[in-house]
Amino acid sequence: MRRILVTSALPYANGSIHLGHLVEYLQTDIWVRFQKMLGHEVHYICADDTHGTPIMLRAEKEGITPDELISRVSIEHKNDFNKFFINFDYYGSTNDQATKEIASDIYIRLKNNAKLISQKTIEQFYDPEKMLFLSDRYVRGTCPKCQSEDQYGDSCEVCGATYRPTELINPISALSGVTPIRKESDHYFFQLSDPRCLNFLEKWVLQPNRLQPEAKNKIKEWFVAGFSDWDISRDSPYFGFEIPDSPGKYFYVWLDAPIGYFGSFKNLCEKKSLDFESYVSPQKSEKEKTELIHFIGKDILYFHALFFPAILHFAGYRTPTQIYAHGFLTINGQKMSKSRGTFITANDYIRSELNPEWLRYYYFSKLNSSLQDIDLNFDELLLKVNGDLIGKFINIASRTSKFINSQFNNTLCSIVNGKLLVEIRNKEAVISQHYDNREFSKALREIMRLADNVNQFIDTEKPWKLKETNSKRLQIVCSTALEAFRLLTLYLKPVLPVTCCKIEQFLNIKSLTWDDINNRLEDGHKIENYTHLMHRADKKCIDKLESTPSSPKPKKDLSINNKKMETKNSTDIYQQNISIADFNRVKLKIARITKAEEVGGADKLLRLHLDLGENITRKVLAGIKLGYKTTDLEGKLTVMVTNLEPRKMKFGISEGMVLAASDDSGGIFLLSPDSGAEPGMEVK
């Protein structure tokens, strides 16, 4: 039996849970439910991330204390998670006493034992009106590299340059609009650049299965760039924990936030009389080994794969066993945005009368073990729910149980363990492995193939005809189909906990565990009368969702120039139905890739040099890095949109778009013409 402590990244207590957040919490919840079905000892921990300047300022604006704000938001967050059946074993707050004690203990050990805390005098921007030091996000100004206006204090969204806030041209405070002044302050730093940290992290990162391949490659890039010491302190006024023996100095939120994992778990340990030290102390042997697994978004990989392991190790705590990072969510091919109508909260979804298990099922159909982004397309959600979930899975019970109810007094007969049931049971090892490896989309494809086979069995046997001709065979066929339905229910239980509970009640069986794959419904077993298990998805609910206040219905925009280039769905030129006249505006030509090169700092982009014939060349940024090596592309023919207006992106200018496709497993496939095509040919 495995002993596993599982965490999801902590949601910030300054806003609502939205559908992008739910990608992570649903992925983790499904994985944890599967592990618990296997009989492992698993503890799923999370908490609100409660500290920092934004919390303090929002509370001030609302005329309440920060404690009152985070208490109110905690209730909202917990309600949202409950509505989507996310089953934390403990959900806490980083503002609790346990987290404070552990953060202080780690700091003191790093300072006194490891000698990795240093003190430096730094110069920062200070808002004389608000009377506080300004973090990067609260300083705006002109980029010192490309002179783009209204940029943040740490990086330029136009040219991608990074810099210190004090390098901004014409800086202003985003809080008051006044020009900030420069002011010195003593800060505490964790010396990440110390050779001891570098040596430890190089070995730690390279451990097998510690990180996904894409994450490991990204970490290696950061090693090449080199590390700077990490400022772990903030000046008063600040909402957080005061640093021991340093009045007026507070732990930076990114120090105590991940420590909140341990603080919350300590509270659970006290509640359940668990041995906290056996989970958080360095693991001495395989026999004593407990696993610590973090599910996070790829945007916080730096903190979880570098800072956090380093401070834990040198403070004498155990380090994570594995870190599972995932990509972002786009909605109908676009980034989440209030102005575009794609910023949708968890509560928006529920208020629109959409079944939360539909979203669980949809995300399950999309998620895999990579860092690739996933897209929530509402038309596809309707198809998956109505066509697969209800049409293929739920339909098995509704098609066959009525005969058992009406003809055989709800009683099943002895089931012949024929080819159909043997095949379903034989897929257990494959499906189990996909679950464990977080290859959810692959698991679902296997399950739906089995559901197809069950429906084909029903179609072949035609129970509606057997009712008139062969009563004995009718009972065998329907009993066999319901046994197959039980096995499929077992496979889908981590995804559909509420519906599967209803099915257990309908089948009159105990709560399913993974070992029940070896059991069967016996001769004479009585089921309950069939009742509706799940209603079909209605387009009206989607329309209602898109018209909610926090996600206003987007205006139609048929301009091809507005398509986001970085997404993998580069074939989705338009997001709405269009006329043939609009389609004819798109000019496609054959292009040869003469050179492909990586784009520094970009996770998904490659820069393609394209030959369109007649000495016409273009450079395009394409989000296909996860599917191809640069050497695989040179000389390859592809299809390009040639009349797309050049777009200035973070990593340079892209002069068009190449067409590619993708599948649920994360594969990326560049569209290529048949042999005989030449650069410059128009695609009709």
C-alpha cells in the first residue's frame, strides 16, 4: 500500500474560483479518487493562499480587515469546490498558526544552521501617498528596451524583456497614479545562487520521474541562465507573518504559501492522529517512504521545482517526490478574458444549470500527462456529454434494465462470462496505468471503446425482439449488459462520483472499489427500478452561461487577424460560423520550411523560415515545439495562411500562420501536402 500526501496549488484569496482553476483541482481529485479506490492511504490537502499586498489593499477598499476578507473568501471557495465534488481531506488557510510555526522554523534553520539567509540593502519604488513599498505589479511605465508604454515593473508584454522596476521610464504607481520615489530598505534573501543549492538542485531535478520531460527541459534552461538570490522579505505595511526577531519585516507570500501545504497537513494529522513527522521528515528507507506529490500549473514551476525543494532540503525537511504540472485553459480557443466573454467562474457555471459532472467528464477527456494547454469548446462539450456519456454509457442501463424490471421482477440470472465481459476485465491493467500516469484522455478512449462494444452486443441481440420470442435469452442478455455496465461504472467512478453512487444504488451493490473488477452480479441478484441517471446537455444552458455578468456574451468578430497564434488549434481560423465569402478571404499556399529554430524563453513556439517560391520568404512563430524537433522540420512542406496581418508577439513578429492539428493525447501534427506540391502553389 502506498502512503501519499497530495496537494493542489493554493488558490489566492483575492478572487473567485474560475474554470481555469478547476482544471487542476479536478485533475487532482480524479487521480486521488482513483488511488483511494485502489486502497492506498492518500491525503489530499489544499488551502487558501491568504497573504500579500493585494489582500491588504482589497480589504482596505471594502472597509474590512484582511482577516474578515479571507474568512469570507474561504467560505466561497469551499462552496465552489463542493459543488464540483472536489473532495479535499483538509482545506485550510495559510494564515493559520501551524503554517506560521513551520515557516518560522524553516527560516531559523536556513539562517542559523545552513547559513543561507543574507541581508542586503535594496532600492525600491515607494508610493508617498499610500505610504508603502511597491511590488513589481504595482508599478507601471515605459519599457526601457522597446519604449512600449504602460508595462509592468518586471517585464514587458510587448517585447518580452525583463528588468528591475527602477529601470522603467516614467514610472507611476498603479495604486495612486503618483510618481513613486526611490527608497532604500534592508531585505532578507535566500541564497539560491550558493553552490550548495545548485549542486543539490542539479541532482534533485535529474532524479527519474521527478518532473515531466518538458518541465525538466525548462529547468535545465534556467540552470544555464543562472540563479539569483531570492528576496523573501517585505516591508510593513504588509499582511502576512512577521519574520522572527525582525520587527516590521514580513515573509514574502511565496515563502509561506507552499509551506501552507505542511501547515494544513499538520492540522489534519492532529485531527486524525496521524504521524506528521513521518511525512515531512527526510525519507530514511524505502520501507518508511511516503510520497509527496504536487499538482500545479506550469506557470509556478519555478517556485515548486527550485525554491521550494531547496529551502526544504537545507532546512532539514523532506522534498517532493514528484511534481505534476499542467497547461492552461482556453475557452473556445481564446484566453480567459472578461471582455471576450471567456472569463467564467465556477459559480457562473452552476448558476447556468450545467451539471458539474459534465465538466469533470469533459476535462477527463482532454487531460494528459503533458504541459500542453487544453481548450474548453462548448459545442464539443455538448457532443461529448450527449453522444458519449449519455448515448454510450448511461444508455446501456436504460436500454436493458426496463426488461429486468418488467419481465423478471427485477431479478438477474446467471451470467455467462463470455467474450464481452472478459474483454472489459482484461482492459483493467491498461486503464489503471493510464489513470496512474494521468493519461486521462487515453483511459477514456479505452472505456468508450468498451462501451461501444456493449452497445453493439445489445444491438446484435435485440432484446426488444427477444421479449416476444425467447424470454430466457432476454434475461441472460440484459443481465450480461448490466454486468458490463457495472464494470464500466467502476472505471468511471473517479470521474463521476455522484452519478456512479446513483448507479450503485440502482444496481443494489456496495460502494465499488477497484478490486470489484474481479467480482460479478450473481444469479438471483435483485436490482432497483431504473430511474433517470443523468439528463442531456442543453444548448440553452450554454447560452445562459455566456450571458452571465462575469462572462458577457462576446461580440462576433470574423476578422482572421484576431486569431491567437500561440494556441495549438491553428486550424481553427474562425470561432463562429462564417459565409463562403468570408472563407474565400483566407489565402492558403504551400510553403517549404527552410529553417526551424527554437525561441528563447518560449515553451511551445518554434520560429519557422518559410519559402513561398518566387523569392518570397516569411518568418512564422508556430506553437508546435512539443510535437517536433527543429531538425525534423527543415525541408518539410506545409500549408500557410499568407494574408494574415503580421502580429507583434512577446517573442517577436509572426508574419502568418501554418496549419496544424492536435488530438486529446497532446499530439501535434503539422499539415503537409501530398508529394508533387511545390512552394507557392495555392491551396484551393
